[in-house]
Amino acid sequence: MRTIALLVSYDGTGYSGYQSQPEGNTVQDRLEHAIRLLLGEPVKVHGSGRTDAGVHALGQVVSFRTDSRIPIERWALALNARLPEDIVVRAAVEAPQAFHARRSAIRKTYRYMIDSSQFPDVFGRQYAFHHPKPLRFDAMRESLRHLIGEHDFTSFTSPNSTKPSHIRTLYEAKLLHLPGGDGFQEEGRGKSCLYLTGNGFLYNMVRIIAGTLLQIGEGKRQPEEMARILAARDRAAAGPTARPHGLTLMSVEYGPEWGIDWQAAIHRRR
Amino acid sequence: MRTIALLVSYDGTGYSGYQSQPEGNTVQDRLEHAIRLLLGEPVKVHGSGRTDAGVHALGQVVSFRTDSRIPIERWALALNARLPEDIVVRAAVEAPQAFHARRSAIRKTYRYMIDSSQFPDVFGRQYAFHHPKPLRFDAMRESLRHLIGEHDFTSFTSPNSTKPSHIRTLYEAKLLHLPGGDGFQEEGRGKSCLYLTGNGFLYNMVRIIAGTLLQIGEGKRQPEEMARILAARDRAAAGPTARPHGLTLMSVEYGPEWGIDWQAAIHRRR
């Protein structure tokens, strides 16, 4: 048996999330369907984690096991020919037998994109949350430093979470402000992207952090409250869960022992 | 009567073009419908020019006349509340009585975006033409200089054109190559944008230039052929008409005598 890992992008707009569910219409379903069309047999695909309905991915990683002898450099093209245009396999690599997209992951990076232009950018509206009032980017940035490090993130997950531990480590938390697409820049306007990198994320964690950050940006809360919200270990202390379409899973990282090298795979393929 | 001009963005994916037609589903129809909802009376809207089905606009300009006394700074918000989310009025200005979005225009800029990554960027797929093979950007750039200036562009328009003259002046023609979104850059890959600025464009002119440019990029034609194609004044000499979804009308310019200042309008509004 071979273990194959895929680097996958998808526009989550039309899907009920990554992971299979009884109602269907998930990214996992589409990937398993494409592999089945290619191999003529069912294959179970494991994602690095689920993404909710409407959430996007630039660099989701999935893995599966197969007896197929199709050369590794042919997989991406063969699967893309069998996938809808809003799901693209960017690369395929042969991984060590024990590799598992979720269990082997050590770091993930998410982006939450906010468009605080008065009127939304029509070309990016599916990928950014539109907030029509200016935001205090400096206050938002200041609040983020309280989140860095190892913490109990209970305030930033659903009260229904069944995880045995809510302790996670956030390695990086930054807010980048992009020059306005319309050329008429004004204070607090334009697109801003929250990037969070950590060793793991609880259910809704990025979206609740983004919802809290928006309240700080609006001036409803002060930056130093972020520390108190974290310390409260109470979902009610944090802000609302920001809408899913602003969220994108950017990348998933694995330890060097797995030898996952997407760049080499992309170059070899050509 | 007041003359009002609007700066409008739209995602043309779902529309049968800008200009009204018997089958409906055009951007003009949606704008006229929104104005009618606001004023309670029909208004005829004039665009700076038509855009084909599937073509987008960042800065289309439209004008209309009305007796309404609604203050100019309220129009954008009022119309956006009555428009679908893929059409956004970015600003409204009060123009001199004689202003007309098409007749008063002196320069337009179009962008044709090409994605020559092996697999398309899922997040930009609606706005870029996907060409899965690498392109010779330098050859493409070299060919463009032959188009600059005043020329008879008969080779680059439909043989059914009914325009009395095919002479137009191209002020600028450039190809910008954007860093690859996937971080794995390779020669001839990534996104490239053709920007054309001229005093006017014939039917399909930008798309035929883009289609010819793609043949030069692929190596099917040499850069110096662009001069011969232009001189031929024959549609058959040029390449195919590139697909509409890569095309965006970026901006329309008017002489200073009209006093159209979008930036001031956007700032006043807030």
C-alpha cells in the first residue's frame, strides 16, 4: 500500500464544509468521488482537519492509502480532470506509510480577511467579510499579542466542544493591512488580513478570535481586554463568531521527518 | 434637471453584458431597476460603453438625468441597498448638465488577466483566463510596442463592425507579471495582466489583442508579427478572440472641464 498526500485549494462558497456528512455536498465527497472515478474503487480520504461550510482553503492537505501504481506526478492532473472547477489539487506526493494528514500535522495557518471599505470589493466579496465602518487597526494589532503562546483557549471555542484539552499554542498572530483596491485610501479602510499560526485550533477558534478582534477594531472593546477574555475561560466573555466566508486555511505543516516537499513535487510534475 | 454620474463595479459572471437587451439580465437593467425603486419613476442610464457578457468592471461610469432632489452624497448607499451584491456603486457625483458617460469619455483602460499556472487559482478563476502552459512574457511585451500610437485597428475588431472609422489611439500597452499566489514560482507561470489605455476601443478589440498576444506567448507567432497583423487591416490576420471572463474595464477618464472627482466624492460621503 502507498500513502499519498495531496495539496488542495478550494473555494468553499458552494460546499457544506470539508468533511463528509449525511447531507453530502462536501469537499471530501468530491475528492473521494474523483479518486473513485480514477481508480474504479472507493478510497477514504483524511483531511488535516475539517473546515466549516463556506470556509475556503488555499493549502488544505489530505492523505489516503491505495494500491494504485499510477505514477505520483500524474495524480494532480488526473484528479483535476475529475473535480469541479472550485476544487484544485495543486500537488501530490508519496508519503511514508504512517503519514496521516491530520495526525502528522504540527502547525496550521489560517487567514481571516476583512474588507472595511464602505462598499465591498465586488471581486473579493466571497473571500472577505465586509465591515462597512473604519477599523482601528493599531488597537487590533495590540490586542493580538495577548494571544501568542500556550494558553487555554476555552473562551474562543464552542461551549459544546468535546475536546479533552483546550490548551493550544499560538506561534504567530498578525494583522496585515493591504492597500485599498479602489485607489482611494482612507484611515481604517481597505482590506486587512488576520493571520494565525498555531499547533492546532479548536472548533470556531479563528472565527471567534476574528469576531472579538472586530469589536476591538470598532472601539466596542479595548485591546487589553483580550487578555481578560482569554483568562476567563468562558465562551460568553468573547465576541461573536465571525462569518465563515472570510476564513481560509492557508497552510498545514509537517515535521521534516515526513519529507513532504510540495515545491519539489510541483517542479517534478512539469 | 440634474445630471448624475456613478462610478460602478460589477462582477460580470452572471450577466448578459452591460447594455440592455430584449432577453434582460444586464447590468444596465439592474441599475435602472434600482434607480426606479429609489425614485418611483423610470430613468434611462447611459454607460461609458458596453461590456460583453461575462466581462467585469472595476470603474465603469454611467450617467443619467433626473429631477430628484436626493443629496448627491446619499445616492451610492441608497442604490447599493437596492442592487444585487455583484454590482456596487462606489461613488456618485453631480456633473454639468451636458455630461454624458459615453460621449464625454476621452480615455479608457482595460485589463486582460491571464493565469498561466498549471492549475488555476481557485480564488481568481472567475476573473482570469487560465492558460495551463508557460508563456514567454518578454516576447509578449516586445510585441505590444507595435500597437502604441494611432492606428487603423481593423485587424483587431469583428468583421461585422459598423463603425465609420477603425482608427484609434493606444496610449499605453503593458503586461505586468504578478508574483505567483502559490509561492512556487516558475518561469512563464503565475498571473499576468495586459493593461491597455486608449481613446476608444472597437468591438472585441481588447479580447482579439489578448488572443493574439497569447499566441505570441505560446511561441506560435513571433513578436514582430504584431506589426504585420496591424498593417494587414484584416481580422483573419489576428489571433482568436480571448474568452470574456479575463477582461475587466478598469477606468474611464473625462477631461478636467467636467470636474468629475471620484476621490472627493468618496471622502465627502463619509
